[in-house]
Amino acid sequence: MTPREEVRRALAQAHRREWARVLAATVRVAGDLDLAQECAQDAYVRALETWQRDGVPPNPGAWLTTTARNRAVDSHRRAAALRGKLPLLVEEERTVPGPGWDEAQDGADGRREVPDDRLRLVFTCCHPALAREAQVALTLRLVCGLTTDEIAAAFLVSESTMAARITRAKKKITAARIPYRVPAGHELAERLDAVLMVLHLVFTTGHTAPSGGALRRSDLTGRAVDLTRTLLELMPDERELRGLLALMVFGEARAATRVDDAGAFVPLEEQDRGRWDAAAIRDGCRLLQDALHGGRPGRFVLQAAIAAFHATAPSFDDTDWRGVAMLYDRLLAEWPSPVVALNRAIAVGFRDGPQAGLAALDELESGALAGYHYLPAARAELLRRLGEPVAATHAYAHALELVDNERERDFLERRLASMRDSSRPAGTSDG
């Protein structure tokens, strides 16, 4: 590997692992999201040249943070100098206080300390002046470093629609003079639902990456788990938060078995349950039990309960599909999402048979899931189980037209090849 390739690889790793920390720490100095983003991006650009000359530093994240913060300080100094030289021509329009202003407010005026800069920035982006979808999209873009197309895929909208939504949200922050600060106690509770949605989307995006050559992105799942645990320490009585952490823990417990040694995707029914992390499953069950006490469960507690059925089943065939389908019924009533409806249809297919599952999928064909590859993939799996290889072949081919993740694509291609072999009349060959 050449020095340039080594630097590019280190920078790519640093972007996946450190972007949120670099940006969040820079915001504290810059006092402005756009300036902080510009400074953070500039730090990565400078690293490309500096690291090739001096070598990759022992702590790339610290180097990038220091460089970005210094860039922000220089920017403020230049702006101050310009204002001093041109006092009659420049009208100061600060949307937020200057560098370091928010540290003095931590813990004051009823505020609770937010111990992680990344979490502080999540709450800032989730300001109630922004629409809910804008809150989530902006946080995923700025804090989590997701690309616009990855966020668009999570919301089932086009990339151009999502880009416009993020731009409007950033303009609203400037126009409404939304500050970067620690929310007061009651404000934390008001913003919690949006924050939970962000953390959940970060985890699910990392659990199965929308595109690329890897099935999962452990940097995103790890970041989501870390931030959720930190938030739970801050708000220990929030049951939905505890349920969300349980859901993540169950997901991480079987992460190692979702791919084989070659990196190929392994579906749930074929995973080696003996390799699942038993300690993590126990931790998830404990978190879920605590979350179930004290009232009606919300969407994250219900999802954790569904995950618990899968995590504790001795085998795939022994899964309590009646219980899973019942919980999806409750979840769909609590959170009427098309993705929830899709998962419910799959559960119905295992509870009542493939024909019942296909009937449930038929109701989703013309809705928001029309371009969602999991819809034809689910149809293909149910048709395969029903013994309809020709119809399953068409469904797998449709799913392949929509999927972007290479590992999922490989899996669908294997399934498609299997169905073509099954549907070929005896005695024929490919020639």
C-alpha cells in the first residue's frame, strides 16, 4: 500500500468513526453549524496533505478536532478584525453566542449536563422549531455523517427531496436564531421522541447498510449504542429509551452471525444461534423487563419485545410467530409505518402460512414501499416457501433491480439462481 493509499484509508476510517466528535467539538468553538461543518471538512482536506508528509498521527480524531477548532478560532479572529476595520459597513448579525459560550451554562438554570458533545448536538438539531422529519434528517447528516442518499433511503424519499429538506432545516436554524446549547430539563423531555427516532435510524442504517460492500457498519451501530447508553444515564426513568437500548442490544447480540467467513449474508433462519452473545441477550431481556413496567409500551419497547422473541427462541422453527404477529399488530396501531406493515405481513406469513402473508403484502404494493427492495424480496421468500419457483424468480429479479447493498445483492442472486434451477424442466440445461 502506497503512503497516499494509507492516508486515504486512515481518513476514511476517521470519517466513519470520528466525524461526529470532530463536528460536535467544533460547534462549541464556532458557535454556528455551517461554520463548524466547513471547519471540520477543511480539517479532513488538510489531513490529506499533512499526513502524507508527516505520517498518520497516533490519534487521528484528536488531530482532526484540534485542526477544525483552530480553523474556527481563526475564522472568528478574522471576522473580528474585519468588523474593527469596517465598523460602518458591517452590521453584526450573530445567530448564536461566540466561542465557548455554552460551557458556562451547563448545569445552570435547571439544565442537566449532557456529558457527550455528540449527544448535545443531537438535541440541538432536534429543536421543536424544526419539523420532525427535518430534525431527524439534519441530525443524521450533521452528527452521524450519513450521506444524503442514505438518509433518503431511510425515509423512503428521493435524494433530491431529502437534500432540499436538509437545506431548509439549516436555513431555519439561522433564520430562527436557534442556539447550540444544553436544553433545560423540560426541553430534554420535549425533544426526546425525535432524538430516539434519530438514534434508532442510525442503528438500523448501520445494522444493514443501504449501500456498499459490507452488510453492516459497526461504526454507526456502535455510535448509536454508546449515545443511547449515555442518554439513559441522563434520563434513567424513560421507558422508551430503555426499550430502544434493549432493541439495539438484541441486534448486536447476533451481529457476528449475520455474515459468514467470506462476508456473505446469512439469513436469520440459517444463523448459528450457539454463537449469539448470550450475555448481551440477558442484558437486553433485563432492559426490556424494566421498560415493560409502569404503563403501556410504546413503539420502541414493542420492537424490543419482538426482538426478544427472536433472540430467545431455541431455533427458527421454534419462534413464537403468534406472539410476534400479535406484537406487530400492536406496533402498527402505535406506529402506523409502512415498514412496520411489511414486517407484520412477513410475521403473518409464518404464523398463518405463506398465502396469508402474500395477501397481506398485496395491500402494500401501491403505497410508499413501491421502490423498497424488501417488499419484492419478502414476496419472493413467501413464494419460495409456497413452492412457486416461477413467481418467486420474478419477485427476486424485481428485488435485485432495487437493492444497492452488495451483500444483499449477492444473497438475492443466489436465491434467484436457486429458483431458476427449480423452475427449469427436467433434462434441460443452460446449454
